Amino acid sequence: MILDLPARAIARLPKQTRGIAQTVIFGLAAGGIAVLFHLAIHAVFEAGIERLTQESVEVFLVGSFLVITITSAISGWLLTRFCPEAAGSGIPQVKLAFWKDMGDIPFRVVWVKFIAGVLSVGGGASLGREGPSVQLASGVSSQVGGALGLPKHRRRVACAAGAAAGLAAAFNTPIAAVTFVLEEIIGDLNSRMLGSILLAAVIGALVAHGLLGEQPAFTLTAAGSPEWQVYLFTPIVAGIAALAGIWFQKMALALRAWNKRPHRPSPWIRTTMGGVAVWLIGGTVFVYTGHAGVFGLGYNDLSSALNGQMVWSAAALLLVTKLIATAVCYGLGAAGGIFAPTLFFGGMAGASLAGLIDLFYPLSTAGHLTLAVVGMCACLGAVVRAPVTGLLIVFEMTHEFSMVPALMVAGLVSIAISKKFTKRNFYDEILAQDDQEVEQVMPPRDLRSWQETQVGRAANFRPVLLRSLDHGSMQEVLDGSNHERYPVVIDLKLRGVITRENMERVIKLGEEPNITPVATCRRDSTIREVQSKIIESPAHMVVIIGGLDEVPIGIMTLHDILRAEILFTKE
């Protein structure tokens, strides 16, 4: 069939080339869907809320009310009718799919998330597009993996590579995308998937660059190095920005917990309520300040604040109102992420504090920008608890190496505050609310280490061998042991395996010996490699060979692995 052509074409490639080709395809597909999602959100927001800001206040209020309520209602209906798991940011769902479902993400998640996300964020809901981009990209990569012949239980690489490519395309920050996937989704910076994730992230960023141009998420002016006094204020700004992130997390999770109680309104009513709340808050802020940052992503206002084009009082007002609006939207189940909002909270916190400091101690442009991005890094770090990712995202967006020391301080402060006031990060708290804690499905760290151990740690190097097929040798082996199977080694050459039952029949009935083939391995093979051979082997064992002559030197069975694993966990 035509649908089988991609899988057959990939299958013809050498094994190593096949993996690279698959990763390239994952990166292209994931980057493509992330860019398409970005363009669709931008088109809807530009045609609705952004165009209305150019009209009179009365027209803006009426028009924005209609836009945000209609889009929120349709988005909620889609989530309710077709795919409730497409609500929220999508990153917790990707993490759960990676560990619990082996990377398999159904196609309905992709199309519902795309439409609902475009309507929610593009329609003005106070949420971000980066989290949904990760879920969309992972879902598309998972489906593409299926088209390339990967079964549902072998799509983890596709899921992780797609997530990295999607985030790299959304932010144009490939390095941060790699660290985020390793820190947050996989939870291991030394994962063996690093190569595939890195390649996919680069391709995702190239796709975004090729289709959108440079187009950074935020427009920043080159600032240079800040004065040394800025570092005295850095811990204070980082601490306040981190507390803003903690405040948001607690509000959103509390509302989400209420949202899960019985006798609550139907989902589409709740998402519509969230839209109305954003309209009330955002409309009020727009009337009094002329800023529409509460609606949608808010990147335009954030860019103004980062570049010192906003007074500190307006930045502080946008911080509080955007935080409340986002908590309401997310808590009531809308489709959208928290990456962009947390960066917004942190940026506004840093900008407003920099403005206050400037009243007493004049700061340079570089000082203002540094404190603003410190707030971004600290707020994101406190909510997500991925300090390396937070640092790299801001650094890749600003390209200002002089800010790295301040960002490192921000990361340290944010993690300390997050651990003080919250038990888990935002995404893990969501999974805990849904009774889907990843720790229950993730393999323990010691098991992973164990599976990479060489077989020499568990093998039996004193096996009972049958060295001749004459009846006397068979009877001697049977009398001296009670095993069910025995390797047949004649003249130091492995012939196969014979069962105890067959040997007894040979002796009593004169039947011919039935020697079955057996799998072999070297002493430096890993437990992971050998255990699958044992399971697939009809002999239920693996013979270990050594030397140039491949002389049998030991055996390994599932019993040997189990016994050694018990001893290993007690060490």
C-alpha cells in the first residue's frame, strides 16, 4: 500500500542511518506544526484583539468581549466533546505519555489542541503558545513515527525529539529546548537520547528561521554590560519575581482543584467564564493605560517594558492583572501554556522594580534590561524548576553574555524559593492533581544503571555443560544436577542446548538428541542487551563466549539476572 512506502523506505536504510533519517523527519514535522501554530495564533489575534485596539474604546470593549467569549466557548466545546486531555499547556501530558505510553500520543490530541489553542490564545485568553507547541510537536512526531514503522511501544525518541524541535521553533532557542526536554520531560541530562534531541532541536529552529525569519519572541535592544551595582539588586529582584511565580502557581492550582470538583459548570461554560474574566481585567487595564498586554501573549508590552519604554507603575499593574487573568484562564481549563505568561510576570516584576530603584539610584539602560531579564529567569525557574533552561532561554533571546552571571544568581534564588514554598514544580503538581504521578511509571535510577551493567556481574561462570553425546556422559550430568537445560560444548565448540527431558528419552528410548540453537554474547555486553535475547530465545538462556576462538565461558538465565538484581539493590 502507498501508506506503507515511508516505512519500507526507512527500513531499507542501515540501522545507524535509519535513526538519523527518522530524527530529521521528526524535526521537520515538529518544527513545521509549531510554525503553523504560531502563524495561526498571530493571524487570529491580529484580526481580532489587535485590530480592535486601533478603534475607539467603546468599539474595543464590545468587539473584544464578543471575540474572547465566542472563541473561549468554541474551544471549551472542542475540549469537552473530543479530547479533554488537550486542555492546559500540554507539557505534563507529554511527560506522562513519554513514560507511561512509551511516547505514543493519539492524533485526536493534535488536531483538538491545534484548533482549541489557536482559538484560546489567538482569541485573547491570557495564555502562552509554547507549551501547546511542545504537545503538538510531540504528537505529530509520534504519529510520523508510526507512519515510519515504529510500533506504539517504541516512540519515546519521536516524542522527545518532537518536543525539543517544537520548543526550539516556538522560541527560536534550540539549546534551551534541548535542556528543557532533558530536565523536565526525561529528567536526565545524560540521557542516551541526547543526540536525537539535539539534532531535532536544531532542525526545528532552522525550520522556524526559514519560514518566519529571525523574528525573536521579544524585541530587545543591545544593552552591553550593566554597572556592578546592579548585582546588589539582583537577588532582591529575583526573589520578588520568583514569589510572583509561586503566587501564580498556587492560584492556578487551587482554581484547577476546584474545577475538578463535582457539580461544577460544564467545561465550555468554565472556559467562557475564563474568557469573560480576562475581558473584564484586560479591558479595564486597556481603558486606563492603553496597554493590551493582558490579552493573548502580551509580547508587545513585554518588549516595551524590557526596552525601558514603560513606566514602572504600568509594569506593576500589568504584572498583577496578567497574573490573575492567567491563573483564572488556566485554572478553568482553557487550552494554553504558562511559559509566555511566567516570562511576562518576571519581566514586568523586574522592569517595575528597576523603575523604582531608578528613582533613588539612577540605572543605565543595561541595568534596566538586566534586572528585567533576571525577573524573567527567576519567575520561570520558580514555576518550572528548570534553572538551566530558564538561563539559556533568556540568554539565547538576548545574546548578551554579560548578563549570564546575573542570570545564574536568579536561577539559584528561584530554586531556593520554589523548594521553600512548593513541594513540586507546576507540571508535576498538575499530574499529582490528576492522580498521574510520573514517579509511579518512571524506572528508578538504580534500575537504569543496573541495565547498563556488563553481564559479568550477573553471569554464571561455572555452568554444567554436556561435553559428549554418549549415554554415559548424559547420565553423569543428569545425576550430578537438576537443571532443565544444558549447553552442549564438544571440543570447545558450542553446539546448542539440550533439555533434561530429551536426554532422558535418549537414554531410555534410544531417541536422537535434539539440540536447539542458543543465543550468545560477549562478557562486555550489557544486561539490557542480554535480557531481551533471553526472552526471545527458545532455549531461555544466553551462552557467554570469549577469546578469538569464541570459547563458551559461562551462561546467563533470567534466574541469574533476578538473583543478581536483588543483590544489586541491597548494596
